[in-house]
Amino acid sequence: MTAQTFGERTEPLAAGRPAGDVLAWSRSLVLPALRRAVDQLPPSLRAVAEYHHGWRDEYGNPVLENGGKAIRPALVLLAAEAVGGTPADAVPAAVAVELIHNFSLLHDDVMDRDTTRRHRATAWTVFGVSAAILAGDALQALAVDVLAASRHPRALEAIRTLGDATVALLEGQAYDLDFESRSDVVVSEVEQMARGKTGALLGASTALGALYGNGSDLQIEAMRGYGAELGLAFQHVDDLLGIWGDPAVTGKAVHSDLVNRKKSLPVVRALNAGVAASAELASLYCGTEELSQETLARAAFLVDAAGGRAWSQAQADELHTQALVHLGEASPTARAAVELGTLAQLVTHRDH
């Protein structure tokens, strides 16, 4: 038996399931409840939501699910187990988090004008911009209803936790959009943006799991820290995939983040590196004309040459370590600790 380190403690490594098994287990618990929640929506909004989730095609016909990994619900359930609770009791929290996540995706696709997600056309390109925005709004409202209907003794606290995370997520998205028109964005700003846009919801996921697992206030805050650090690591990796990810795997176009001159973490680091590649990259990003495939490839090369790619991966690795420190502060149960460590590894070293 080997050992795993959390903070300064080293403990025997308990048996844990592989990441794929953990995610499948989470989906088996959460998906039925998620579908029941979406079923409550009016038909016009439900059609968009079901298409976006990968449950139906644009004509309303059932399809083989292609709803992504659903890492956030798995984090909720494992966080509940980590503090000694029962994962099944945290299903409402997991559903609420997944609804907020998909609300944000529906809106992000509109704002970023992304045309593909999960290997097929985005909802706004199929149903129209207005329909996609309204469906996203409906999912946000539904998330609050799911928590309220859970009748958990701390449901009000859960609603406030999710509401705070949603506002932070929206603030992060607002900064992200503002950065597109600015040429003076610095690394600290884009890190703050990412902590809101991605870190806040992952932090809320693990905090809500601990709350629904009846953890102590100390455990809830430690689990929030684990999720928040993991969230920023997640964004670093997501930004790397937005430039160098394989479209056949990610479901997005090659160099998708560069097409819109997105000020992502590796890009901003490269722009501020003060080397020759930084200046050339800045000249490409300051233009307004559509970038050709050749120019996009050149921009990707320059981000790498200026150190943005290596920096983002190193940051993801460091944040992964810090997440495990917070996990240790929660004094997690053995198997949940191992499996949360497994998901942390997946998040920071995923290829899609």
C-alpha cells in the first residue's frame, strides 16, 4: 500500500475508483434528477435545454447522450462523502450546480459566437440567440428551485452560496468580454477573472457538497478552497485546450480561442513576457481583420515561444498541489479523499 499526502499529513492510500468509474457513478445518481428538473420547464424552453444537454436533437428526437464529463456534480457528491455524509443526500446540490454550469454555457456560446460544443452545433445556432438566452435564464431559476425544494436544513445557506458563486461567475464573464477590447490586460487581472468565471462555481460545488453532507463550517470552507484552486487550474488547462486541443477530441474548432483574440491565461502571460514573440503576438491581437488559418497557427506558435504554454501548465500543476492541501484541511474520509485526488489529476491533465 502506498501513501498520499494532504497538506503536511501523509496517510495510507485507500482503494479508490478510477476517474471514469467515479464520473459514471455520479451521472447515474444525478442524471435522473437533472432530467426531472428540466422536465418542469415549459415546452419551448425545455426543447432548447434538452438539446443543449445532449438528450435530444433539434427535432426533439432522443439521441445518445453527449453531455460531457459532468465533473462538477461528481465533486459535489464526493465532497459530501468526504465530510462523512451520504452522497445521495447531496444530489439536489449536484443538480443545481450542473444547471448553473449549463446556464453559463448557453450564454457563453452566444457571447463568444461559438458554433460548436460537444461535437455538434451550439443551441443558439439551432434555435436562435433569444431562445438560447431564455433557456439559460430558465436553468438558472430552476437551480434555485431545486435547492429550495430539497428541504435541507441549510437550504437557504446553499441558495446563498450558489447565488454568490453565480454572481462571481457573471463578473468573471464580464471581465472576459471587457478584455477583448483592451490591449493592456495583465496577468493578475486575468487570474482574477478566471477565479470568478470558473473557480467560484467549482468552489461552490465542493462547499455545497460538504454542506449537504452535514460537514462542519471548517470542513465546508476547506472543501471550498479545494474546489476554488481546482477551478483556476481547470481554467488554465481549458485555455491550453482552446489553443492546442484536438478538435476531434474537444468538439471545438482548432485555435478556437485565438479566432476571437481571446485574452486567455496563456495568451496574457505571453503578451506580458517582454520578449520578441510578445511584441509580434501583440501586433496580431491588435488587428481587427479576420485571422487566417496560417496566422492563427503563427499566433499559437508565438504564445508557446513567449512561454505562455509552459507557464499555464506549471500553474495548473501548482494549483493542483494547493487544492490537495485544502482537501487535507477538511480531514476527508479515506476513499473520498483518494477519489477527489483522482478528479484533481483528471482536471489538470485532461485532453478534452
